[in-house]
Amino acid sequence: MANGWTPERRARQAEMIRTWRPWEKSTGPKTEAGKAEVSRNAYKGGAWKLLRELSCVLQEHKKVLLEMKMRINEGQIEDRCGFGFPKDDL
């Protein structure tokens, strides 16, 4: 195997672990601080998802603004706000 564990070694280790039965001795955190810390083990984060959605919205707005800018420069729509986009600014 690539990690150095042969099938025989894995089987021997698995058998030893089954005889040790470490899951019966595990008690988890005992202090409030420990309990508070492990309560966040499953937390996957949330900011990245919101930032991704914001990025998508901003990209869509950028596309719309560029389209409006091209239309103003081509004279298809009126520049009522007085932005006066230079033609070479695209």
C-alpha cells in the first residue's frame, strides 16, 4: 500500500483495537469549556456561502451596468444621470 500499511498489518491493528475497545472508555468532555468547544465540531462555517452568493449578485450587476454603458455610448438609451461614460472605458 502507498501508506506503508499492508493488508496483514491493517488486519492485525484492527484486531488489537477490537480487543482494546477504546470506544467504551471514551467519555467526552467533562468541563463546560470542553463541552462548548466540542459543540462546534460540526460547524462548517457560513460566511463563505454568503460571500459566494454576494459575488454572484455583484457579477450580475456588473454585466447589467456594462450593458447599459454600451447602450448609452451607442446612443440607444439616454444618459439621464449625466454619467458621460467615455467610449474607450469599456
